[in-house]
Amino acid sequence: MNIIAIIQSRMSSHRYPGKMLAPFLGKPLLSHVINRIKLSKVNPLIVLATSDNYTDDPLALYAKYLGINVVRGSLDDVMGRFSLTLDKFECDAFFRVCGDSPLLLPFMFDKAASIYKQGQYDLVTNVFPRTFPKGMSIELIKTRTFIDIEKKTKNEKDREHITQYFYNKKKEFKIHNIECKRTLDPTLNLALDNPDDLIRLQEWDNKRNKDYDELFPIIETT
């Protein structure tokens, strides 16, 4: 089974322009996101899906420097960018990865892939409902299902938030949600949204328990 990881990202963030190349723990943010994916046993092909706007030229250049494939498309039509990526890189399923998540859980990619292979789901996620912090989201999407949805999706919000259609019409899809066994602080946010988050996330990272399996145990399902 062929699975790839698509990082959606652009430099023109409204709250923090240029954050994808901001220094986090000594390296640009994008580098951390890529390394987290590479630490998984799945170790999928990684593609950066960014815009063809000139503001994203530095981001695309840095991704290529890191040896990552780059696909560029519409600035606002994220679903269109994913469609272009899937036209270029054939796969059975793909991870949607948000570029503002430098503290992703590598083992979560492995868990999602294992569940997907067992059940042939349309979507394997850990945000429906969310029991893991923001910034540690995982979404593994069946390519065939996504392509079918993309062709008929006209709503701008659905095209910007590409899995929103799945959640809004949950009865039409086979969705599996991965749940955390431990009750977490609902205010814990590990996504990088603004400049102040750089210090906050770096402090959290320095203090955390290094064993992710114990810090975020998964409820096993049969």
C-alpha cells in the first residue's frame, strides 16, 4: 500500500507571516515538521503543497534544499493544491499534515496507517472528537474518496479546510477516530499560531517526558 504525506503550508499566514521559516529549536519550523514525519516507521514520501504566489518562493526553495518534493498551486484553494499533488504522486492514501505542527507524534502516523490497512477507511483521524492537543493532529485520507469529493466540492470553506466535508457529512463516510487514554488539559495547544508560541512551545518541549507513548497513550480498539 502506497501512502504519502502532504504538508500544506504557506508563508502568508494572517497571524504570523513567514512562520514556516521561523527558527524553532535552532532550525526553521518546516524542518521540524519534516523530521517528525521521517521518524515514523511508515516513513512516507513527503510533499510540500504550497502556493505559486511569489511569497512562497523562499519556502519552496528551502523544501527543495531539504530534498522534499514541492507542488505549487492556488494560494487559497487548498483542496486544489492537494488535487494537483495527487495527480503527480500516485498513492492509495495520504496524510494531511499542517505546517504549523513542529511537535507531531511520529508513532501516530504508524498507528493511523495500521488502522487504515485493517479497515479500508475513508478517513483515519484523531480529531473527531479531539482528545489530543492541537498541533498533534493526524488525518489519513483515502485518495479515491478525496478525489470524488474534490470534484463536487464548491464551498470555499470546504476547499480551504479539506477534511471539513468528511466531518460535516460523517454518515456518508467510514471514519475511525484514534483516542487518547489520558485526560489532557483542554487548553493545551501545541500548534504554532503566533510569534509568542515559539517560546511557549520550546519551553514545553524542553520540559516534556521524552517517551511519547507514555505521555499520549492510545485507547486500543478491536
